[in-house]
Amino acid sequence: MGLDLDRVPGQRWLGATMMAASLWLTGLPLMAQPSGTAPLAAASLQPYGYNDLFTIGLPANWQINQQSQAPQVTALAPAVGPAPMRTEITWHDRPPAEVVPPALEQIETQGYQVANYDAITINNTTALQIWLTNLPEDLPNALISYIGYPNQTAVIVTYYNGQSTDAKDLISSIHQSFQRLP
């Protein structure tokens, strides 16, 4: 049986998150939450591809920019609307064991507040997701998804304002739509 990633209250989150990430990085099974049916917002997502590496579903009215350096793709919600958001996708040509631990250390060093973390399935791969709150940014909340492959890691970060269920459903749909291209 794998590790059940129950929420850890208070400041103990990093130890539990690091332990879960360590198991994930070594290939031991985690009890990933099944992605189940995607929220209704997924129907309004349009596929966007970056080179021959990946596709991700994004709302049609978002402004999308791409570049060769990280983040390779940045998608911005329209300035008008109920939930300002920004999604960044970064592709690393390094395995998760080289990407995730330094990222978790940065979260701890910066003192960011972790609201939740889970192992879920994205693109038939176990992914580590971390929900952050109270970030010192214009968009104070974020969902980070680390999707690991043997020699590459995709990192999707969506920054958002507010805590509405609709916004969280849209963000989850965007992250779950990620597909690595063969």
C-alpha cells in the first residue's frame, strides 16, 4: 500500500511533503487521487501545444505567450472578469529528483503557506500538487503541479486571486489537461 497524503496541519507540512516527494521521486507508489471526471470548466478549454513537448488546455480568451526560456508558456486571463489568473508552464530536461527538492526548499525558505497537497494522476503519471496561499504577490494564491517523467519534469503553476470553487475547478481542469507529446 502506498503513502496516504492526508493534510498535515500547521508547520509540519514540509516534512510530510518532503517525505511524499521523496517516495514519489524514488518511484515508490503513492496513493494518487484519481482525477475522475474533469470539472465542467474543462469543456471550455482549447488545446495549446508547445513545440513537440506538450499540450495543455487553456481558455480560448486567454493571452498566451511563449519563449525558449523558463517559463516556456505563460497564459493570462483577461483583465476583466471575476478571477484574474496567470498560468506558467516550465519544461525541465531533468528528472523530478533534481527539480522538486530545490523547489520545496524554496517554498520553505520563503515561508509560503501550504494550504493543501496531494498526489494525483495527470497524463497517466503520478503528479505532486501543492496549493499555496498568502503569497506576497498581486495574485496571492497558487497551485503548483510537478509532473515527473524518467528524465524530464513539467511544472505548471497557476496564480490566482480569490477562493471561489469555480476558479479552483478551472485551475484543476487546466492542470489535469496537460499531456506530454510522444
